[in-house]
Amino acid sequence: MLYFEDFTVGSKRDLGSYHVTEEEILAFARQYDPQPFHTDKEAAARSIYGGLISSGWMTCGIMMRLVVNSMVGKSASMGSPGVDGIRWLKPVYAGDTLSVTLSVLESRPSQSKPDRGVVHTLWEATNQRGELVCTVKGMGMYGRRPA
């Protein structure tokens, strides 16, 4: 179990990888982000991307899944007060494999609620070529280690 005290500033965790398929790009986009370069292979081929790409929101969802599977699901997580920034730096194509790392930027105990602390993190997703495709700066609340 990971507690607030386990998130040391400067630490970095490898959260694993995820292979992106055409089928899930299409399904996600049809449901949540129906832009032609996400839902139509022919239109996507004619777009500035030259092919079908993942919605940035799907990319963030993949990142979140890896964060939960590798870390948050094994922690005293109390949720998140928000995200400070998301950057979609390069398109994610069907067949790409994303690898995600999480770095701890800042960590501070709550002044008003002594049972928890807030951890500021940077998530970085790279594709199989090592290209940075997405970053997320956010915060998580974690329970303090029981005395």
C-alpha cells in the first residue's frame, strides 16, 4: 500500500505500456469525439495527420488506466482535486504502443486535514519510437500512513 509519505519529490515510476488498436480508436471516437480524423479512415488519410488517430481524450484515458493499474489502485488514494495541464504533443496512431511514466513534482501535507496530503505529478506518455506524445500535470490526494 502506498501512502502520501511514499511519494518523494523527484521520484519517477514506470507505469507500463499499452498497445492502441484501430477498433478502440473508432469506438471511443464514435461515442465521445466524433471528428473525422478519429472516425473515418478515408477522411483521416486526407487530413493533416495522414491517417486515423486517437482522440486526445482517449490517450488520457489510457494513461489514467496505467496510473490506476500500476500505482493508484495500490495506494491510499482519495481522488484528485484536479488537473493543471494536458498537452497532446504528437498524434497517436493505431498500432502505437504507449509507455507511461509518472514523476513526483511536489508533495505537501494538508494543513486543514492532517489525515492526507496532496501530491503534484507529471505523467508522460511516449510511443514505441520514444517520442513524447502526451503530458498531464495533475494532483492526487493520498492518505497519510497510519501511526
